[in-house]
Amino acid sequence: MKFNKIFLFTLILLAALSFSAVSAESVDGDDTVAINDANNVIVSEQSFTDVISASEPTVSDDVNQNSSTGGDVPAPSTNTSTGDNGTAGGNGTNSSTPEKNSTIISEDISLFYKNGTKFSAIFLDENGKALANQNITFVINGVAYNKTTDKNGAADIGINLAPGSYVIESKNLATNESVKNNVTVISTINTANVVKLYRNGTHYYATFVDGQGNVLANKTVKFNINGVFYTKPTDANGTARLNIWLYPGKYILTAYNPINNEAKACNVTVLSTINGTDVTKYYRNDTHYSAVIVDSNGTPVANKTVRLNINGVFYNKTTDENGTVRLNIWLLPGNYTITVYNPSNGEENSNKVIVLPKLIAKDMTMDYQAGKNYTVKVVDGQGKALANQTVKININGVIYTKTTDANGIAYLGIRLNPGNYVCTSYWNDSFVSTKIVVNKLTASISILTPTVKKGDYYKVKITDKKSNNPIVNHLVIFVYNGTAYGAYSDNEGIAKIKIGLPAGSYQLITAIQNSNWYQNIQVHSTLKVTA
């Protein structure tokens, strides 16, 4: 009997405990045990685990390339998280846990170019619950992308940016918190700029990998340089080579990955093995042309015969122990091109040679009787003006002797008739020839008597157009009724002819023709003759 009472009490106690457990489950409603953190925020362990493992976003738009940084991939920097509480902390791959009050969980990512990797983040409310179907924003490369979280509070975005380093900002619109992370896009083409001497053994290499970093062995890849496409095979290590046989200069070489169409450009600089410079010198001074010749390995081409071509004439010169070749320049003033030929590799390289005159004069154009001076300047081999130098000037077969002033300039007054002349000046072993053009003057014809009586004079006045002075004793031609008549102007510039025509109107031409001093001119008018 005593045993039965104890057994019954035990059954009642077990039933009470069982009822208490059922009540706890129904309060939480998710078959999990609810726990409190230090801030008394209820966190569901099961729901938190589901959020962490979620991978199916509601929106899947990719980040496309709007602008890229290019170049080598720099090391990622530590991300920061900032919110309304003013705290900051790491949320990337370098941080162990998110901030206690952070409502965004995300990490830095690194990916190969266009390999399908997406950046993802989990968005929570202020109580740590997943924000399902919530609008959020990602900002990367200066472009904002609006997304919607899935049932677990996760959202992601595809990364299709060019290789480089970027900062992506995740914005929780429900809590006004934002977190920044680093996104590093790694190129699938590993290459470098090339600097080489003309026709040496240095060439261009590029190694190709796929989106997982596996080498592209035995694949055909494309290169473009100087506007020409080349196809080359990769070796077992995914490396392809392109031989560079271009002339000296700077080029851009672009490699193309056949797997993802990535294009990567490099600079190719081909250096000349002939190091010469342009020369500017005064006539017959001591400045001459020189160039250093090296082979394709950069070793001076010493004691070798080198050909040079200037002004259509070839010269053979021998380099010294430093590979330097020299050519004296005794050419007349003018502009020339000198070409040097490297005997070790056949390269040709050209420079400009400018020989300046020691006598400096210019072509001259003037009007007849303008009273202008022809000038010629004398300088030494360094371009310095020389005073008190005797210069001879030959013009129109007459030689004039003049002396330079303090500025090295000699003057000759020009009193020549209209025409074209060659003027040659001489000083020591220098000479210079120029052209002098003397233009005819321009005349004006004014009709004084447009209406005349039969038997009276038709009168015109001719004047210099520039000075308005009368032109004296100059032949004027009158043409009417198919007949030409001539008359000379008087001291007032007036020329006249007697009209014996019957009354009426006549077309008349008044002209100055074939003058030594004035340009041809014609005036058409109507002559009215009265009875």
C-alpha cells in the first residue's frame, strides 16, 4: 500500500514536468530553445543558423563594369561598419565576428575576373532577426544597386567588374546602418610591360588562367599589337609568347583570354641601338654629329665601320672604343636628314641636322619708290652679332659695299624700278641669296567731262592711288568707236582728247596700259556728245 502511494506520486510529478515542457515549446513556436544575450535581446539559435547558411537571394542583378581601376591588385584594406550607434568594427574576412549590435553581416571577397562569384550580405533588424523581403542597397564603383532580401535576410550581387580593387557599401535601409567591404577582382591574365633593345632576345609573355585560377594549357590565345592580331598557343603552364621584332618606338599590346574575353593591355617599348641626337649648328662652326652604336644586348659596337647617309651621300666612319661614331658637318645652310646604319643588327635610325647661316637675310617685297632698306645680319659661329664687318651686296649686277652696325646689320636702300631681283650678300666664306620684288604702283582715273560738245575736249585726271598725287607726263589710252587714241598727262595729271563725234552717246574706255611704274587699269564709261 505504501509502495502504491509512492508510485502514484511519481506519476503525477512526471505529468507536471511534461506539461511544463510543452508550454515552453508553444511559447517559442519554432521547436528551439530561446536564449537571452547580455542585452536581453531574444535570439533564435535555429533561425540565426538558417540565416548564416542562406544562399538564395531574391534579386540577382550583377555589378557590371562602368569604370575600372586596372593595374595590379592591391592588398585589401580592413572594412568598417558604421551605424546610428556610432560604432565601427570589422565585418570582412579579417575579422572574427561582427559587431554585437551590427545589423549587417558581410565579408571581404576576392575573385577571378567574371568567375561567377557574388558578394553577399545578411541583413538583420535591431533585435537580430533576419529581415525578409526587405529593400536594401549595394553601392560599388559609384553605382547604387537596389536589392530585396530573401526569407533568411540574405541578398547578393554578381561582380562583373574589371580587375582591380573596389569598396562595396551595404546599406540596411531598415536600421540606417551601412558596412563597407573590399572587393578584389583578380585578372586572369598575368603579364607585364616590356622594355627591350631592337631585335634582342627579349619578348612578350602572358600566362592565362580560368575563373578558378587553373592554367589554360594548350589553348589558342589572341594578341593585338600595332593594329595586327596574332594567335599563339599556350604551353603546359598556360603561358604564351609573342616575339617582338618591331622598329624602335612605343606600342600597346593587348592580350585576350579566350575563356572570359578579358582584355589586358601592356606597354611595349623598343629602344634603338643607335643613340644619336638632332643637331642645330651655325655654318662651319665646330659642332658636328655623333651617335653611340650598341648591339642588341647593349654592348658598344667598338672599332667597327658604320655607314652614314646625309644629303644623298654615303660616308663610312669607324666607331671608337665606346661605340661612338662622328661625322663632320660642312654643309651649306639648310635642313638635312642624317641616317645611321647599325652593322650589328641592320637597324636604321635618322636625325635632323639644321645648318644655320652666318649671314641672315630675308626675301623682300615692296612698292616702287617706297624707300625701304634691304638688311643683312652677320653673326659668328655661336649666333652672336658681329659689328664693323664688311659685307658685299650684289643686286641687279651692281656690287655695293656696306659695314655692319653695333647689331651686326648692314643696310642697303632700294631704289629699283618695278620688277623681280636676286640679291646675294657675301661675308668671308659665307653668302646668302634672297629675292627682292618691287611692285608697280596703283593709279586712279577720274572722269572730269562726261558730257562734251562736238569739237571740245574729253578730260580725265590720273593720280597715284596711295598718295593721291597727280601722275605727270604719263600716257593715257582712250578707246571709242573701235579706235584707240593716246594723250600724255600734264603737270596736274590731266590728259585730254578732242571729240569730233556727232551728237549722241558712246561707250568709251580710258586706260593705263604697259606702264613701267603703274599697274594696268581700265575705266569704262558713257560719253555723251552734244551739238
